[in-house]
Amino acid sequence: MDALLQPFQFEFFRNGIMAAVLAGGLCGLIGVYIVLRGMSYIGHGLSHAIFGGAVVSYVLQWNFYLGAGIWGFVCALLINKTVRAAKINADAAIGVITTASFAIGIALISRYRSFTRSFDAALFGNILGVTQQDILVIAIITVLIAAVIFFMYRQLLFTTFDSDVAQVYGVQTAWVETVFALVLAAALIAALQILGVTMIAAALVIPAITARLMTDSFNRMILLSAMLGALTGFTGMYLSFYVDVASGATIVLAQAFLFVVVLAFSLFQNRAYSLPDTHV
């Protein structure tokens, strides 16, 4: 029993696991809207865009959360505006804007070499460096996003499933999209230090897809996705202590394992239902 509780003796582990649970649950919550909108690529793209904002914040000596958050929010708005104005596919707009933002970050790194030591942490996360202040920021962001989703539940739901019809019925879809862009940018900022640029997209998508396999109810899907994100955040962080693997990768692998299990069970169940009845 003492061996199982050993990691909790260390403050960095306690801080890390609290941050992983919060970030995992937050990504699971937001991921439902991402998956149902068919915009899974935006999580990957915006995380790369925010990397550019993080580098700019570092070079200009701005507050990381403020600088990277504003950068991510602006990129999300540019994507929405480009799709609406130019009538091009969302994935194309995401590819152009977020890749350009990531390239700005790389260019600044090559120009100002002092950021190089933090390059791996930005790409793959640095959960061991999470402080009490970081946990407080993540907790505040989580509570604010949960409140926004609660009070804008109907507008977000309507816009997610059919934006054109929602507009006809009086929903201000442009305003809803703006709020969602802000929410998404804030969620990515909260998860960046824990998961890193390369893992955030998976943490947004996998719990939501897994929850979708488990239920057809939108309400249950939101709750399940958030719970699965928090559970795999805890499990991945806990396992990473023993296997000595980057926590962000371990969290995503835990999510992928759970997805495979649920998918296998779902396929087995469907196959069992489809078998002909041989009883006379």
C-alpha cells in the first residue's frame, strides 16, 4: 500500500496530478463540441498557433497566459472570419493560419536562442514544473468555462448541430462562435503546460469520441467525456511516475487504450445484436 501512495509524498507530483485531472476534464468537456462540429483538426492547429504566441510572449517579456491566450483567441477568430468571408473549407483556413503562427514561433526561436531550453517543454509539456499558481489559474479557467457552457448551453448546442438553422431562429451565431473561440483558446492555454503542443489535440478528441461510442445522449456525452478526460489525466500522470515516460504522452496513451477497449466492446455488442436467432 505504501508503494502505491509513494508518489503522493512529493509536492511536484501532487501539483502535477491535480493539474492533469483539471486539464483532462476541461479538454474532455470542450472536446465534445469540437468532435460534433467535425473540427477535430482545430485543436491540433490552435495548439500550434498558441505555441507561436507563447514564444512571442517570452521574447516581449509578457505574461505567458495573457500573451498566448490573446494570440490563440485572435487566431481562432481569424479562422472563423476567413471561412465566412472567403468561403473556403475550415481545415484549409486552420492549416494556413495556425501553420503561419507556428512558423513565427520557430523563426523567433532561431533568432533569439535563449528560448531553446524551453522548447521541449512547450512541445511536450512540463507537468513537473507546475506550481500552485498554475493550478489556481487552471482551476479558475475550468470554472469559468464550465459556467459559460452552462449559461450558453442551448445556443452552443443549436449552433453546434446546425448553425444556419440556429441563425434563422434568432441565435446570434457569430457571437456564439466568438465566445467559443475564446473558450477554446483558454482551454488550450490551461492544458499547454501539462500536455504540450503535440498532445493537446488528442486530449481534446479521444475522450469525446470514446464518450460518443458509449451514449447517444448529448447530455450524457458531455458528462462522460469530462469524466473520462479527468480519469485518464489521473491515470496517465500516476503511471508516468513509474514508467518514467513523459506525462503528456502517458495521458494520451491511457486515453487511447480506453478508446480501444470501448470500441472493441461496442463492436462486439453490435455483432452480438446482429447475429441471427437460431432458436426454434
